[in-house]
Amino acid sequence: MRIAPPPLPPQLTIYSVTEAARQWQAWLLDDDDGQEALVLDVAGLSEIDGAGVQWLIALSNTLRQRGRTLQLVAPPAELVTVCRRLGAGFLLDRACSETAA
């Protein structure tokens, strides 16, 4: 039986990222759905800081080690700005190119 990934909190900040990481780590231990990409809708994300971006990078790296990719869908402007400022624009490459198309 496939279990849906946990929801993202509306804020991925230093104050909430530890709990989100704990929930996602537990889910990743049980996840083996055979899908190449984990599609993550981030449209509801209202706030993100460096800790949130670090967690997204760690999630992307974990998935890559398992032969999967992270695909962010509908990134809000704040996420795009923060990722680009922190040198993590690679997290957005697919999402931004699809939005522009």
C-alpha cells in the first residue's frame, strides 16, 4: 500500500523545519513507490528561510541517492527568490521552465 507523503507546513523556517524533516524522514523509510520523481506542490508555502532551503536540498540529495528526483510544482515568488539568492536555483529549474512555457 502506497502512503502519501506528509504535507508541507505553510512555513519552512528554522522554527518548523525540524518537525517537517522528522515526518519526511519517517515517510522516506517506507517509501518505495517506484516513481522516478517526487512531485511536491509548494504553492501553499507562505514563508521560507535558509533552514527551509537547506532541508529541500537535503531532501533532493536523499532522493538522488535513491535514483529519484525532486520536482517542485508551483513555487511561490518568495521560494524562487530565496533559492536563487542562496545558490539553490537548481531546485527550481524544472518548475520555473514549466511555468514559463
